[in-house]
Amino acid sequence: MWGRNLLFIALVTGAAFALRASLFPLYTESRKIKFDSAHTEQDDFRTVVSRVDHSFREDWAEKQIHSAPRANDLAVARRLSLALTGSVPSLEEIRQFELQPPEKRLDGWANHLLRDRRFADYFADRLARAFVGTEDGPLLTYRKRRYISWLGDELFKNTSYAEIVRQMISAQGLNTDAPAVNFIAATFDENKKAPDAEKLAIRVTRAFLGLRIDCAQCHDHFLEPAWKQTHFQALAAFFGQTKHAVTNIADSNKGEYEFEDRVAGGTHEIAPSVPFAPELLPEHGTRRERLASWVTDPSNVYFARAAVNRVWAMMFGRPLLRRVEAQTLDEMSAEQIPPALRILADDFAAHNHDLRRLILLIASTEVFQLDSAAEFEITDTHDDSWAVFPLTRLRPEQVIGNVIQAASVKTINQQSHIFVRATRYFNERDFVKRYGDADDDEFARAHGTIPQRLLMMNGDLVDGKAKDELLSASTQIALFAPNDAAAVETAYLAVLTRRPTQKETEHFTEKLTNATGDERKRLLADLYWVLFNSTELSWNK
């Protein structure tokens, strides 16, 4: 008994000293981050960024508007961390970030995040919303977590985005051994005992081409004259030979696709064909392999443009176009899209659909690094022209991700103890379930609700992360901060990724004056609770 108690005390004491080392010294050598900006310094990379910046400046000049000033480095670092990992940077990371040369720290920070497993897992989860939706799907026939894990593995390896999509559309095999098949399995129709060909046609065009051709599912498209019902059904026919036997997806190579004409009545047989650019459709391969090649062909401009528009939305909180999925071909044409989208999409296709390069390019642009506030009045024109960084509400998992990470001075990542990672997973899942998740259209503008505010103010999870427990960040700050001002500053950095204003510092240091022991820990916990419930925590700015 005494041995176990002494061991527990030793572990807690060791953890406390380790935390103290990361609070105020800038880092420990074993956890040093590699800041590498070499990729963003290449001439061709800088040329693309310059062209994108120039396109926006030309637009501002034409509209006779000014852009907001550049945001400070910590604000941009926070945006990057939220977009790529789903939470604010840890205090440990902030200390190392501020050590870097100012001219290289943001590029190095972005590159570090893209090589972190947190990015792969978070981006996989976000992309899966567009690819397979938010539902868990049919039990046994569909393995959603296995699919998202596979997608994360591919992103971590920086597999070409085109190759990832090709695998999803064309793969065959067991849903555990060949997890890409779960893209097909997610549409399993219990009545037909087969994948839903129409649903797959919708998902392929929406998720990978950024087009909403599904209005032609039952009748000719009202908005796009080029899309007839036969175009939609011929696209669905590429999945007509796909069979689903319990956990196995396979192509039979026989039988023709039939669809029900809901307008004229009757059932019709139709051969597979594509709604545009038929010259890009290869002659050989299974039907799904041919479709996958057509979708991802470098000359299929809709594929690259859709990917850029979606990734832009994931980083800014809203797409570069009016919506993520266009309702007509004209909306995605070279004449209608912003020059920045065309420039980035052309580069994306030219570089083997490299997602990391695309993200680094967007992060390096002037518009991504603009402030969300300005001394002049911000109008709709400024907002629509990307002359200010758009203010957007964070997603539920980002809100709780902020709370969980801020409650620890150390980075919660793959190096963290499995108990820490498991606790984060279950805490996040429970919070999102209670907070309320968005539907598949995750970029629709949403407003906070009273139940959400009450959950933040009174929920056990948020309250628990602010409590003065031994290993919580608030307690560590109370114990090891050299003075009151340093304690307040450290809390602000950990929760909001910024330093407090002079007024904020004066207000909270006055509260801490002469406070010691348990009272001081309680006051720091109260400060954490206040910051957790600030509007600033739940917005990207």
C-alpha cells in the first residue's frame, strides 16, 4: 500500500515539474518542434502566392476598397491550428512558435501542422462529411470508423488527393481489408441488397466535382439546360454492376442498370455515360474504374476547382464561391470563378493534386493573414471581396477541442498517453452530441443557441476543465507563474492564443493580488471559466 502511494506521489510530482518546465521555459529538447519553411521558399511556390495576392488586390482597386491590416502572428497561428487540427495551439507550442524568426515562423508552423497526425485525423473527419455524410450507416455492411482511419492514413502519407478519390470510387474487397470500399458501402440499400447507385451518383458529383446534378434525378434540370434526367441516370449506371455481399464490395461485370421514370412512368435500361467531357472517359477497365479515372483526370477542371473551393472553406469557414456545390456548370466556369480559384486549381492539378501544397499556398496568401477588424467600417463589399478575414462560428468539435487543449499546457497529440487521448475522444464525442452538430452542409451559417450557451456555462465537461485540479493548466499556472501578470498572460495565451490587453491584465491581476494557496488556484480556475465562456473562444477571427 505504502509503495503504491509513494509511486503515485512520485508520478504526480514528476508530472508537475514537467509541466512547470513547459510553462515558462520555452520548450524541452525532447518535444522540440521542427519549423521547416523550405517548401514555401521555392520560386514556383512564391509565384503562385503572388499571383493569387495580385488577383485580390486588383479586385479591391476596381471596387475602390481598402483591405484590413495584417493580423498578428499568433492570430494567424490560431487560425491554422483550428483549421488543420481542430483546436487552438497548446501553450507548449506557442512558446516554441514565438522563438522562431518572424519571417519564417508562420510558414514553418503550417508545415509542422501538416506533418502532425492531428491534421490527418481531423481533416479526414471533416472530408468524410462530404464523402459519406454524418450518419453511421448500416450496421456490419459499413465500417465508418475504419473508413475515416484509412482516410487519415492516406492524408498522413500525403497520398495524392486524386488517388484517394480513385480508390473510393473503384475499390473492391472487404470493408475491413480494403477500407476505401466503405465509400460505396455507406449507401447500402436494404431493399435492393446493393449499393444505392443514385445516391452514389449524387455523392460523386457533389463531393468530387462540386456540382449538384441531382436535380436531374427525376426530371430534366431546371437551372442547367445541359443536364437531362438521362444524364443523371447514365452516371448512376456506372454503379449498376456493383454488388454488396455482407461485408464485400465487388463488380459483377454483367447486367445493365435500370431506373424508374418517376415522371413518364415505367422502367428503363440505360448504359453508363458521363454528362460532359466524354473524351476523358477511358475505354478500358471496370465501370467504376473508368468513372474514377474520368472524375480525377487532370483535364477535368471541375475536380480540381471543387477540391480547392472545399479546402478554402475548411480554412476560412466559408467557400471561395457562393457555395461549395454549384448548381450549374456556368458557376464553375473559368469565366465566372474568381481568378484565385482558377490559379490555385490549375496549380493543384499540375502538382499531382497535392493537398499539403494547396493548404500551404492558401495559408501563405495575403487574404488568409488579414485581420478580421479594421479602423474603417467593414461593409458587405469588403466581406464578399475577402478584404477582411471572415468571422465564422467554430464547429462543435473545435469549441470543445479548444477547451480540452487549453486545459493542458502540453500538446495533446499522438505522443500523449493513451488515457489522455481516449479521454479527449470520449469528451469530444459527448460534448458534440449535446452541443448539437451541423448536418452535411457544414458551411451553412449558423447561430448560437441558448442551450449551447447553457452547456458551456453549466456543463460538467467545461466546468471540469476549469477546476483547480492538480494537473490542470489553471492549477499549474497558479503554482508556477512568477507573478500575477504572468499568470494572467499565460492563461490568455493557453485559452485564446493572445496576450491580454492592458485593461484585462489590470482587472484580473487585481483579483489575484495577495491570493495564495487554494484561493489562488480557485481564482485562476475562475479566470479559465470566464475565458472558456467568452464569445472569442467560439469564433474564428
